[in-house]
Amino acid sequence: MINHDRHLIDGEWRATPAVAHTIVRDSATEEAVAKVSHGGPADIAAAVKAARSAFVPWSSTPVAERAAFIRAIADQLEQRTEEMTSSVTAEVGMPLKLSRRIQIQAPIAAWRTTADAAGDALADARLGNSIVTKAAVGVVAAITPWNYPLHQITGKLAAALAAGCCVVLKPSELAPSVAQALGEAIIASGLPKGVVNIVFGDGATGEALVAHPDVDMVSFTGSTAVGRRIASAAGQALKRVALELGGKSASIALRGADPAIVARHAVSSCLLNSGQTCSAITRLVVPQEEYDVYRGLLKTAVEKMRVGDPRDSDTRVGPLVSAEQKKRVEAFISEALEQKFDVISVGGDDAAPTKGFYVEPAIFGRVPIASRLAQEEVFGPVLTVQTYSTDEEAVEIANGTPYGLAGAVWGASAEQAQSVAQRMRAGQIDVNGAPYNAAAPFGGFGSSGIGREGGGYGIEEFIELRSIQIPAAAAS
Ligand code: NAD
């Protein structure tokens, strides 16, 4: 069992008496694989102090040098790819092959994308007799979830470091291993001490960090409920907040779209990481007269998605992160079964594993927009299908939840789909299966959050604009 019993403070791993512990279980075997010691207020105070001391020198370091450190961290992370892949698979349950590419290699690439974007994002601008400069916000509290742990840490840390901020990271207590590897990568990269500090712990540790008076900004990714709580605490102290929260994203199939492609995409997006993806497509919106066609295609597609051991190369759907998450998702499925929606698929595979936090995928059709299943984030392998008669109604259904994180639109042509995408109240929308772009801004409308991560836009979250008015003679 791995012990995460030291915090990275002022450039060194420090062991302090823990205020509490979390036991992390392998999601497929249920065996204890790690023990996380929770930091308390004294650890938070030491970490914030180290970050504050490092702030003036780090924010005064030229952007190109900061970008070079970001690339050095990426190089160090790359050397730890295999160790991080297997530990994320154990903690979160994503199949190994997908974990390597999506959980580890993609975020390492994002460290480099952020370094590349820094020069342009932070350049001064001239506006008449003003020079607009970009100052780092200050000391940032970064609080992250477990589902894509390195990805979510990267979205905050790489951008904050590029902007010249210093950081105290409080990673998820359920997926601590990449934060440990990152701490080691940071030390090996030679980053000046105190620029990044890592305090392990749970919600209480996070709350102490948010409340610390010397934190200037809180950048949080996690549930909408915790995001609200953090925003209230930060609001009282007038701290800047950036919130990446939950989602209930819809895929609209316009008339003329290819149902076979749309159905396959909906199933694979919804089941990625066993549905534990904030931007997952969890609602498919189809023309009413094509419902039966989609129903058949979805059933076939989901039956092909093998549920099983995430270390097995044939597995497409692994277990969920924890017993608690499994219970929560199963409660949604039981409630949906009681509602008498059209059950398109609900598991029942005799070969499905009996040990581990597995939930077999479920698809429910003709789900009314007002139902809990169509409104709330399940965070598990559950897809709902809704029908529409006009394009206006399709957009209304897609926009008809408090969330607005992501979405997809499929049409006979990209132009047709793009015009519908423009009407969707969501932060990132894929047209006709277009690929992910790490340099594009990612974030939510409404209850999905405030602010954006990714590329240059992500760096802008961590800056204050400063206008310097210069005399006419100097301006000419
Ligand atoms: P969570 O909100 O329970 O926890 C997230 C982090 O906040 C953890 O580190 C946790 O220890 C900490 N925390 C909990 N209570 C806190 C408090 N009161 N004060 C400060 N910190 C606190 O979320 P989770 O279960 O880890 O992650 C799943 C959720 O995250 C889902 O809702 C998902 O949609 C969302 N998410 C959003 C995005 C996005 O980019 N929009 C990405 C991934 C996950």
C-alpha cells in the first residue's frame, strides 16, 4: 500500500501529524491500495506562506523562462507515464489503454500547449495612450476532483504558472497518485521552491485552503454543490473564483444525420471512463419519427461495449471509482426503472464481474425533460434518449437543464449542424464528431461553472489587467 503521508511545501516533502486519513481502494478488486494523510490548517498555513514568499520572484521571472519550466515539468511527467497510467487505472477504473492516452499523455501535451500559448496570452497591448499589462493574480488555491486527475490539475497549474501565479494544490483524496508523481516531477524540474505546493486531504482540507486570508484566487473543479459552497466563501472575502463544475450534456441528431454514427458516438462518449466524465454526452436528442431506428442502433452499440477488468485489453467499460459512487448510480437506475421509461438496455450480462465497483451501462428512452434522470448529473454509465419534432424543440431540450458544459450536434452538413451549435447554451460543442482541441477554451454556462480552462484563454483566468496611462509625448 502506498502512503501519501507527506505534503510538498516550500520545495520539500514534509511529514506532519495527519488530522484524518482516506483509504483508496482499487476500483476493480476493492483492495486498499493507498492511504492519504489529510493536511490540517497548519499544513495549509505553511503551504500558503511558501507560495506567498515565492510570488514576487516567480511573477517577475520572464514569461519565456516560466514557459521553459512548464516544458521541463512536462518532460519529467513523461518519464512517469507508465507509473501514473497504472495508478490512475487502479484508482479510477478507466481501462489501461485509454488511461495512458487520455488520462496521462493528453494532459502532458496540454502542459506543452500552455507553454506555447503563454507568450501571446501575456503580451502587453497598446490602446491609445495606455499600455495594458497582464499581472499575475497572486497565490492560487487549486482544488481538483478524481475523474481525470492529471488533466484537471494541469488545467489549473500549467496556466497559473504561465501567468506568474504561485499555487497550493489540494488534489482529490480518491486519486492522489498523479499529484504525488507531479510533486516529484516538479522537484526534478528545478522549479523554484514554493512556486507549487501540494497538500493532500479531503473537503475539510480544501475548505481551510479556501478560507486562508492570503489566498487570492480559488480555482476549483468538482461538483456543482461544492462549487456553490466555495463560491460563497470566496465571495465573502472577494477572492477571484474559477469553477469547472458538473454537466448534463446533450447530443442533437438533426434530420439528415447518419443514425449509425450518432448512436455509436453517444454510447462511447457516455461510457468513457464509465460515465465519470464531466463533459460526457448523457442525453441523446433524436427526431421523433427516427426513435425506433436509434433505439435499435443504441442497443447494438451498448452490447458491444465489454464491461470488465480495466487491465484487460478487450475491456471498454471498467468499474466506477468507489462503492459510494456505485451506490449512487444504481439508485438512479432503480428510480428510472420505477418510472417506466422505455428500457433500451439495462445490463444483465452474466459474465459481468461480481467484485469491484462495476455498474453495467443503462439506456432509457422517451425520458421526459422534467424527470430527475433528464435533469441531474448521474456520473455513471447511463444514457437517456429524448425526442423532438422541430429543430427549435431540439435546442430547447438540449438547453433545458441548469447545466451548460458541453454538447454535440450532428447534421447532413457541418454548416447545418454549426448553425444549431450556435444556439446551444454550452461551453464546448462538437460538430459532426470533430476532435477535441486542447488549445480551445473549455468551461461551462449556468450551473456548469464560471471561467474557462485551456490554452491562452485558460491563462487569462489567472491575470489581472493593469492599464498604464503614459503621457502623450511618450505615447507617440
Ligand atoms: P467534489 O466536488 O466532491 O470534490 C472535488 C474536490 O473538492 C475534491 O478535491 C474534494 O476533496 C474537494 N472538496 C470537497 N468539499 C469541499 C469543500 N467544502 N471545500 C473545498 N474543497 C472541497 O467532486 P468529485 O466527486 O471529486 O468530482 C466529480 C464532480 O466533478 C462531478 O460533478 C463532475 O461533473 C465534476 N467535474 C467537472 C469538470 C469540469 O471541467 N467542468 C471536470 C471534472 C469533474
